[in-house]
Amino acid sequence: MSYRALYRQYRPSTFAEVIGQDHITTILRNQVKAAQTAHAYLFSGTRGTGKTSTAKILARAVNCLEPVEGEPCGHCAACLRTAVENVDIAELDAASNNGVEDVRAILDKVRYTPLELRTKVYIIDEAHALSANAFNALLKTLEEPPSHVMFILATTEPQRIPATIISRCQRFDFHRLSIAQMTGQLSGVLQSAGAQIDEEGLQAIARAAEGGMRDALSLADQCLSFCGDKVSAADVYAVLGSMDGEFLYTMADALIDSDPARALALLDQVVRDGRDLRVFVHDLALHMRALLIAKLCGHCSDILDCTEDAMARYLAQAGRAGEVRLLRANELLIAAETRLKNLALPRVLIESTLVRIARPEEEKTLDDLLERIEALEKRPVQAVAAPKSALAEAPRPQTPATPADTPPWEEPEDEDMPPLPEPPPLPEEDALAPEVPLVPAPAPAGNDPAAIWARVAALLDQDNKSVAIMARSAKRYSLVEGVLEVGFDSPVFHQALSKPTTFALLTRLLGQAAPGVSLRLTQGGGPSELEQRARALFGDALKIE
């Protein structure tokens, strides 16, 4: 006798054997028990969740001569006939027989009574693949079929079924199976088959199946063919072409710790082991997704469908990472997985993706700036602030402006801005000679636009260090008729400081540093020296075309 795959040998034969779909099997069992079954059903859901199996069980149950609590008894003449192929239970694969002629061939036989059973059942698999004309041909019969006919439509894409068809069916949505449900079913099937797979291997198979029991049984069958009746977790990972969970934690640590060299060394290990790079990127994206959800939701083993031990590890690792970095890592990995399909050098793309995740300082977008600020705020503060009196007594020279290419995530060695220089003391009256003309004193610091902006940055240092760093990157200052104009070369800094909340904070602190002065932020080369002088003379009346 030829070998039969596990998913064919252990297909459920009763409603009770269908796992994870109690919300459907309970209703169908009660309908059969009360003899109130519908004439048309629509079973929808992802692959491998039991749609076709449930349809076959329902076909046997409605024809069973002595149903037991809505289940087919399995012993009567009708059950024995339906145990094998029967002419009164017809299956149509709409994926390959989707034309109007195929549907009309069925409809021509609908009016004839069953030959051996009480009810003639038509199971149309992948019903969404039927053409528009085929649906139109089916519509009238589906609305008013003969009493001895039942239609069961199964589909993975219910959105492609016309609404007129759906409205004439009882619709049941099959759920994805959880990892616990699949591992439990796999254990029972393997025990019946005289085989064994490690618990970690069962978890890996269940994750790879993505909620489909048929996929899980097929992968288990493949593992048994690979290494016999006893399969270890390492054997499962070798068959799946993926890395074990511990490796993913190690790779995530390298990305979170901003260690691109270590991440690239781990990727080289993946290549040397002969693993599938697309599978690796997919697994890493799922791992980073789990970290992001753990970071946002806390304990959420129900969402992640994981064990308590795995949840604890997710929470511990997510606590060391920022939300922006985890979100950006997910986006980059998903984009890389999509591009890998048609790429000649997949390793190069993955390497650049890992470096971009581990080194956000190399990026120039606003999201990357926020990530760097987030990392900066997590850095412990080691410097102790000196008293204000000490700062006033020991003024330091003005530090030069930060160069345009200096990254904002590197703090300057001296974060305290120098205090404003006080005006020199006036000479005593007896020291003034009447014949010597008085030299006018220099303008007070309060009229110096650079000094005013320095005061604002010093006030920001108290509670908003990251904003202060961006504020100090200003390149141009001007104070004309009570308007302090501050210019930036970096569009990223200008955009970040121009946000309504940040601009309101700057305006409030400017009111403390220089009462009555309003603020204007500019980006670009700024006005020329000639334009500044012209504006000083003519003010707002100056029009430059």
C-alpha cells in the first residue's frame, strides 16, 4: 500500500476532532441534531484551518441514518457509503474548473434526486476563483435549490465572492489555530504514528505553519522523512532553513546595542550554515515585531501567542530598546524581505539593512533624529551642575558654533553655555579727565542676538537637553525691531524646532531671556550682510524682489 501523508491519514472525521473551531462545529452539530440545516453554507478562512474537512463531515452528518448528538455515527449504511467517494457527494475545485460550463454541468444534475443518500451535497472549493458568469449561473439555483440539495462553498478570499452569493449562504469564518493548539494536535498525531519531535521543534513547526494545521502536518512529515522517527529541534531548524530562537535574541542584542560588526558576523554565520536568507529575514522581522509589541503592551502572551518564558525574555530585551528603533527595524526588515524576491545579491541588501538598524546616526530623516534623541535621553547624566553663582563668577569664553556636519547625538564636552559677559564697571569720577572725551560703552549683552539665544539654550538644558543640542546648532542670528531671527543650515533641525509644541517652548523661554522679543526660525543661507544693514535702516518697509 502506498504511503499517505500525515494530513491525509489523520484528517478529522467528526466535528469533535476539528480543533480550534468550536464556534462553528457547535452550531453545525446543533443544526444536524434539530434537522434544521441550511441549503447553502460559505466557509471562509486561511489555508489549513479545516474548511474542507468540516464540509465533508457536514455532508456525512446530514446523510447519517442514526446521528449521535449531531455527529455521524460511522456505522450505518450511509456512513459506510460516504467513507469512500460517493456519487451523491461531489467536490468541485473551482481553481481549475471555474467556467460557466463547469457550473452548468452541476446545475443540470441538481434537479435529479440522490442515488444512494438522502441529500446531495456539492462542495465547491476555492469558490472565489469562479468567473462572474459562473456566479450568475449559480445564483438562481443557490437561492431556491431543491430540498434534497446542499451547497457548501469554501474560500480563502471571501471578499472576492459576490455579495449576492454571500447573502444566500450561512457564512462561517474559520480562525487561525494558535501555537498551543497546533503543538497539542501534532503531539497526538505523532504519537499515533509512533514518532516523536522535541517540544522546541514542535514550537518551531507551529510558528512556521502560521496558523494552518495542514502546513504543520506537512512540515512534520518532512522532518520525519529527514531523520527518522525521533527528531530533535536542531533537525527541525535544518529542515525549515531557519535559525533557532537563541540566535535571534543574540542578533537582536547586537542591533539594540548598536554593534553592526557583531551583527554582520552573525549574518556570516547564517550564510555559512546554508540557511535561507529570506527565512532568516522573515524570522528576524517577527522577532523585532514581538519586541515592539512587548514594549508597547507589556505582558501580552495572548497577542504574541507565546509561552510565559518567551514573554519574559521579550519583555527583558524590549526594555533595553527604544520604541522608535524597534519600529524602524520592523519597517526596514519588511522592506528588505520584499526586495529579496528579485535581487541578485541578497546578502548585500541584508548587510546594509542591519547596519542601518544598528547605526541610526548615519541616517538623515526626522525619524532617525528622534531615535538618536531617544537614545541620548536614555544615557545616564554624569556631570554635576555647578551653582549659578559659580558660573557667574567664572565666565568662560564663547565656544565656537558647532560645525554643520557634527552629529547632534554627540554631546559637546562642555554642555554649560558661558554666562553673558557683564558690562565693564564705570570708572570713578576722580579718574576722569575733563579734557578727555568719554568713549561710549559697548552694547549690553541683552541686545546681542547670539547671547539671547545662548540664554534660551541654557534654559533648555534644565529639562530639554535634546532640544538644547539642536538649538545650539544655529548658524545665524539677527535682532531687528524686537524680532529675534535664528537661522539653521540643517532642514532636519529646523523642522524639529518648528513643531508647534517645541516652538511654543522656545517662545516661552525667549520671553524669560529677553522680555518683549518675538522669535522667527529660518532655514537656508540666511540674509546677506547688505540685506541685514538695509533692514536695520528701513525695517519692514524694505521690499526685496
